Amino acid sequence: MTKILTSDFYNRNPLLVAPDLLGKILVRNFDGKIISGRIVETEAYLAFNDEASHSFVGKTERNKSLFGKPGTAYVHSIHMQNCIDVVTEGVNIPSSVLIRALEPLEAIEIMKSLRGKENLKDLTTGPGKLCKALAITKGFNGYDLTKLGDLYIIDDNYSVSEKDIIKVKRIGISKATENEYRFYLKDSQFISKK
DNA sequence: TGATTGATGAGCT
DNA sequence: GCTCATCAATCAG
């Protein structure tokens, strides 16, 4: 049985949600066509005492989605690309889980055309890449991922054993790098970095 | 295969 | 102006 992850799933500490999201499927309804990929890499960003989190500086126009309800998308641009986070915990608790990499499942041809790349391993192996491959734009900032819409995350009962989840330090950031808040599937060929 | 570097834009101070 | 949770092209070995 396949079901959409609800707000209950996200309404927990990001350090619990991040590993649980591994193996789940991110689904994009793009002009009636379904594009999907299995989540193979995530990072947790805490609400408090986490200098690398966008919420560390307080609530601003840019990060206000982080303060919304669990299961809300926080799409932001860094350099010329977009990244997507899922808000966790409660309202006004600005923690999130960054989706860093996917394993392409459906509509791979559409991803190739959106990315302008042919190599399967170049499609979704990075937060900026996967947003482009799934046509996730800043229009999805604040989007509710817990209902059947244009963007949501489902559980198809794909089982991930605990030993296949690797926990390491986060990457690509300059602050609070010592915390081991990055999670990925051990044998996936689609993580953004070894 | 690994390391280096340039391009790119939005939002904060 | 400066930061930033990047990507991909390039070059050396």
C-alpha cells in the first residue's frame, strides 16, 4: 500500500525525520505527467543552536516557510539554483530536512530534457539538480506536501534497514560542520558525494 | 579520479 | 558588498 506522508510524519525532530525520509518517493505532477524519484540522501537542520540553519538569524521574508506547519516545502535559491527542504516539527519551530539527492524512478526522459543531461547519474544527484529535474521552482515555497497536489512525498513500503543508513557530517556548508546530520543510503549510486 | 576554479542570483546587513 | 545548504568545466596525473 502506498500513501502520502502526512503532517504526523513530519511533526518530529528533524534528526528522526531525515533518516525516515530515506527510501520514500518524491512525486511531482508536472502538467499531468508524474515525475518521481526515491529519496536517497537528506540533511537535518535544527530549529535552534544550529548556525548552518537558515532560521538561525531569526524569521525573515526568505525563510518564513520554515516557521509553517510540518510538511510544508521550503524552497530557496542558493547561487543560481533551488534547493528544497521539508519543514519538520511544529509551527514556529523552524527546523527542516533538506532533500539532497534522489534516485530517478518515473519520467526519466522528462528529467533528462529538463536537465539537458543524458547521464542518469547527473540528473538528481544534488539539491540543485533534483529541483531542476523535477521542475521545482520557488513557486513551491510554502507548498503543502501532505496532500495530493503537484508535489508530495509517498511511502510505498520500500524497506530500508537501519544498517543501510549512513550518518555523516553535513557538506557544502561553512558553519556547524561538525554535527553528523547528513543521512544517505549505503549502496545508492545516486548520492551527491561519497 | 580528484582537486581547483569560475559563474551565477537572491537575500541580508 | 558579502554570504551562501551549488554545479560543472577544466586540468593534472
